[in-house]
Amino acid sequence: MSALAVAGGALVGAMLFRLRGSSAFERWTGRGATTARIVWAAGMAGVAHLAGATWQEAAALGAGLFVGCIQPWWQSLSLGDNAADGATVGQYLRHGLRGLWWTLPAALAVAAYASAIGLPEWRPAAILAAAGLACVPAYQIGKWSWPGRATEVGEVLFGGAIGAAVVLAS
């Protein structure tokens, strides 16, 4: 896989993940969060297919990413800045688990698809699952770099990590 393809996947992932999390999607389209999540998952499936995944594998990945993105925010986004969200350590742990949950259904879907067609390949699933570990660092960088816009920066960085992982896993 070329560095340009990985960078392209990261860019598309960043843009779609941010759009999925913003109110701009609803203003521009008149559609709500479910449609934004479908656009996110379908876009990432398209990236996977362009990067070399079969359409079946890309569909499994997209379905897994959709399942991963329908979770609540678990009162973790403040990362220690809001005592009402509970203990700081708990916020970081919940946010880390939230990041893993974003990518784990896609990793499991890709692994199940590979197993169903007789491929013992674990690397794509591991790459997708590992991208979930980028959640806390992405949002923490946002918190440090742009106070007041930490969530937006975190969404762009985390979406970029997932997009790059989708290309590397395809």
C-alpha cells in the first residue's frame, strides 16, 4: 500500500468522521444522525473497496463501522475537565473503551468474513481494532491544541486514524 493511499484514506476518514459528528450534516442535508452515520460507514466501505477490498469485505467493514458508531458518548469527552462526568481516570478509561468499540465491530466483521471464505488472515482485523486505541490520544491532542474545539480536533484526528487503518487493512 502506498503512503499516498494511506494519506488519502486518512483524509477521507477525517472529513467523514467530523461530518458525522457535526451539526453541519443536518443543516446541509436536512437529515439526522442516523443518515450521517450511514454516510460515514458507507464512505469508509468505499475507501476500503478502492484500496483493494472485495465488495463483500468492504460491506462487512462498513456494517461493522456503523454498529461501532451508534454508541452513546458515555460522559467521557471532557477528559477530566468536568467533574460532573465522574472521576478523571474513569473518563479516560471510558473514552478508551469507546474508541475500541468504534472499530471492534468492523474488525470482527472483517475477521468473520475472512474466516467464512477460508482465509486465516488476522492482520486486517488487528489493524482495525488497533485504530480504536487512537481515540484517547486524538482527543487529548485536541484538548491541548485548541481549547474549546477539542472535540472537533479529536474527531478529525480519530477519523483520520480509522481511515488510514481501513486502507492498511484492505
